[in-house]
Amino acid sequence: MEIIIKMELTEKNLDKLKVFTSAEQGETERPVYAAVPEAPQAPADTSSTPDTPVEPEKEITKTDIRAVALKLSKAGKQDVLAEIFKKFGCKKLSDFDSRTEDYPALMKELVSANG
């Protein structure tokens, strides 16, 4: 089997690659080379872009919400969880299955309740 991984040669990525070259797997240790400095890039035209980079918002899934709700429940805050669901007109998480547009607001409420 052949696995090909393409990565930029940075210190962080070199650390990740060390997992694949461990001596425990019967391989000999190999020298780790210093990262090659990146070529300077031309400055981007910032006349129409904001000063701070805008990160694309990660889509919130039901699994994400379930994980945060579970933290609340395990912390003994079932009543708080029930109140949050009630704000959205629901009694349980499965009631949100067809309401994915409410996921961001629901997640915000759950995270703030978790503290």
C-alpha cells in the first residue's frame, strides 16, 4: 500500500509527520530537516477588503449541538436545557431535525448556558 501526503514544509507539519516515522514501527530514525522558508508573496489588494480576515462560518450540525447539550445534561442542568429547547418551541433535540436554520441560535444558547 502506498500513501501519498502533500503538505507545506513547516515546523508544525513536520511534527505531524513524525508519527509516520516512529522507531517503534521498526523503522530507523530519520533526520528532520529545518523548514524551507516560504517565498515572499506580493501584497494583496486591500482596497476593498476589511482589515480583519473573515473566516467562513463552520456549518453547525446536529452532532455538534448534541455534544454541547450532553455537557449540559451531564452537568445536572437538565432544567436549563429544557428551557432552551422551550424557547425554540421544542421539547427534545429530535424536534430540531427539520429546523436546521435554528442550529446557530440554538448552539449560541447552549454554549452560553454551559459557561
